[in-house]
Amino acid sequence: MSINEPPSSSLGSGLGDQPSWRPSSSLPRKASSGKLGDLTRTDECDMDTDDSELSALEHRQFIRKLDWHLIPFFGLVYLFCTLDRINIGNARLFTLEQDMNLSPSQFSWCLSIFFVGYILFELPSNLALRRFGPSIWLGRIGVMWGGITMCTAAVTSFTGFFILRFFFGVAEAGLFPGIIFYLTHWYTRQEISIRIAFFYISAALSSTMGGLLAFAIGHMDHTANLRAWQWLFLLEGIPSVILGVLTWFVIPDGPLTAHRWLTPREREYAVKRLARDCTDISDSKFEWSQFKAAITDYKTWFYMIMFLGFLNPLYAMSLFQPTVIRDLGFSSWQAQLLTIPPSIINATWTVLCSYHSNRTGERAFHIAIPALLGATGYVLLAVLTSGPGRYAVICTLLSMYNASLPPTLGWLTNNLVGSTKSATATALVISFGNLSGIISGQFYRADEAPRYVRSHLLNMAFLVMVAIAALTLKWLLYRENARIDRVMGIKPTIKTLPILPSAESATPIEAGTDLETNYQAVPYQEMAVGTLTPEQQRQLPQAIIDYPNFRYTL
């Protein structure tokens, strides 16, 4: 039996989960402050017992509880977050520029300044989430960005619009990386990618909803002496404020505070299974060593490059898609409605790609292939002259590269160990990626219309960069896994995410033993500290010393 293979009786569960089995209950226990991932013992939760272990059927029911209580709510939150961010593209097709006397250059800078505030406050926001707790901090974000969206309806000049867009970015900073970080404290590394996909497709569907709402709200022009774009900002900001308030009451800060919908046994099980998956959610204090490790780790920089390359064409098309479609020869009203089919196709591709990535445990190819398909689409947009043909490219090839995002974030979270490192690296990657918001705001300018060849080719270059970075990182991580196995003297049978069941009666084995024939002898955590020599430990990453069953996902 390979070191990666579960016992044959294992059963899958949830949204494309890998098989699961009953592991050992011998886990470390820490006390914490009661915030995210609180492991403090309660009268109902004794970490020293085996009573929390669930059967295969109970495990599936437990995963469904997590899915239904977390993913739809956060999907709804992110849907309105994205809707409020991109509705400026729909408002542009009304009379926003004329009413504020904005030049094309001023409009572009109003798009870009949002990301300056967003980037500056992304990392501080993600660290503050660990301090104040997800329910309070994420709720605060929703109320603030929804309120600022509504205030946009009162702006009458470039200066006011420019300042408000900056503070809109400040208010929204930390939501996306905060949700990703929060989900890693509920789901294992094998489960997280498909959950990110289901949560993320709400962003794709926001374009569908945005087009429909803009079409309907356009008929409210001059109602109560307000223009259509003012009604757009008012009506789309209200749900965000409501959801922000609900977050304070609906979302628990961690597994052990989910008293309303998890039993005491399920809450303990939630913590134990993450500990077995190399996720220590009891680590609530800030660790400078992990903070520095996140910044200096070459893998973090690869993910930053990939995320930047992915987000630039995504933001450019999200902000300017109504304008690009209109300039294919359609009217403004038709362009609002024609943004809907690409969004639906995008959501479908995202789910399919993430599901397959989740089932195979592979990440790099699921990033590189959609990116190259998207790059091909931008080349076709630059060379084709037919309006219907270019719209067909937007609906097909340009809808495929969005599927790269969930595997990218899943890959990032898969290869992070340590709460502070995870929070820091996640915020750094997403912050750096959002530099593309500043860049993309300068794309698709009026002087390029109607073909926008320069912007299409630049987006193509960004996606080629994503593919190269993904494949290079896969090769580097493959070499790193092989080096770790050589240092530990382990037969290289590990592919990705190995998790070893154990027998409590097993006797420890020495480093260098062929683990393929000692599959259930002992978990790595019990073996490494006492058996690895100081020289071996000096050659190993800290993640492997802390969790010797950890290997980098490829």
C-alpha cells in the first residue's frame, strides 16, 4: 500500500472530498483566547477522549453542516462585495461621467485609486481579524463598504468621487483574504479548493446579477430627481450593510464556538481533524518568526506573481466588459444584458476545474492550462474584426481563465504551515495581486476603441506569465519534496497531502525505515522529534520538523 492511500473501506463525503478515515486521537492541545480556532477545553469538549471520532456517515453529515452554514453565506457576502466593486462599469453606461464632468483619464484614476486603499490595508486587516475575531471584523467590513457604496450616490465631482473610491478600498480591504483564511480553519487541505470555487463563483455571478440590475435600474432614471447611476449605488449598497450586521450574529469565530449548529462531539472532531492535517488552529498569538518566514519564502513570491498575472485581465474585463461589448457594435442596453452569458459560462468552468483539481490533488496544471486558453482568447480578440466572433471568444476562451483562481488560492493554503504565516502570506499574495487593479484601471482607454488591441495583448502577456510561474513552481516543489525524502531517508512514495492513520499500540520506528511497509506503524509527529538527528533537522524546513507528514502540494 502506498503511503498516500487510505484504507480501502474509506468513504468520500461532501463537495468532492477525498476519502476519510478514523485517525489517532493523540494530538497536541493548547489553550487560547477564544478567538479564531479556540481550543480551550470546555465541560463538553475533552480532547483526551476518543468519543469525538465520527463514523463515515457522521463525517459526511458533518461536512454538509459546514458547507450549508458557511459557503452560501460567504458566497452571498462576496457576491455583493464584487457587485459593489464593479458596478462602476455599469454606471459608466448611464450618465455618471457626464454628471460629474469626468474625462476618460479621471475616470480611469477613480478606478485605480480604489486598489491603493485596498492594498495598503489588506495585510493589517488580515492580522486584525486574528485579534478581534472573524464575526466582528468581517461584519465591520461589510457595513463600511456598503455604507460607502450608498454614499457614492451623493457625489457630484471628480474630487469627491476620487476620495470616496479610496476609502471604499480601505473599507473592503481584508474581506477576501480574511474569508480564505477563515475557511482554512474549518476545512482540510484536500477539501479547501472546491469550497473556494463555490464561494468564488459568486463573483462570476455578480456580473450576471449586475447586468440584470443595471438593466432594471436604468428605467428608474429621474425617479425622485435621482439619475439611474445614483439609484444603482443606493440599491446595491443596502444588502451589503444588512449582510455585515448579520455576520456579527450568524458566523462563529471558530469550530468550538459553533454552539448553535454543531454538537459538542462535532466541535471536538472539527479541531482534531485539522490538527491531523497539519493545521494548528490553536496558534492564536502573533509569531514574528512566521511573519518573516512568509515574506522571505520564495513560494510566497511565486504565488504573488501568479495572482498578479491572473487578476490583471480579470479586473480589466470586469470593469470594462460592458464598454468592450458595447464597442463590438451593440447598444448600451444590449451590452448590459450581454455581460450575462460570459458570467454563467465562467461560473461553470470554475466549478468543473476546481472539482477536478480537488479530486486529483493537482494544482499547477489546473492553473496553467486555463491561463493559456485565456491568453489564446486575448490574441483572437486582438486579431478578429467580426463583432459576433469576438463576442463568442469572450463567452468561451475568456471565460475559462477565471477557473484558475480557486486552484491558485487552494495551492497557496495547501503549502502554508503556521497561523501567522498563513494569515501573512494570504494577505501578501492577495494584496500584491490587487496591484493589478491599479494597472488594469489604465486599460481599455478611449483612444484604443473600438478594438483595444494594446490592452488585449497586455492581458495575454499577463496570463502567459501565470502559466510559466505555475509550471516552474511545480518543478521546484517536486525537487523540494524529493530532497526532504532523501534527508529523512524515506522511500519517495509521497505525492501530495499524505495523511497517515496510526495504531496506538504501534512501536516507534527509526528515521530511514521504509514507511511503505510500515504504513500504520506510527504517525510522523510521534516519530520525528526523537529520531531525526540534529543534522537532519538543520536540513529540513520548519514545516517538516513541526509536521513530518507534510509534503508540498504540486
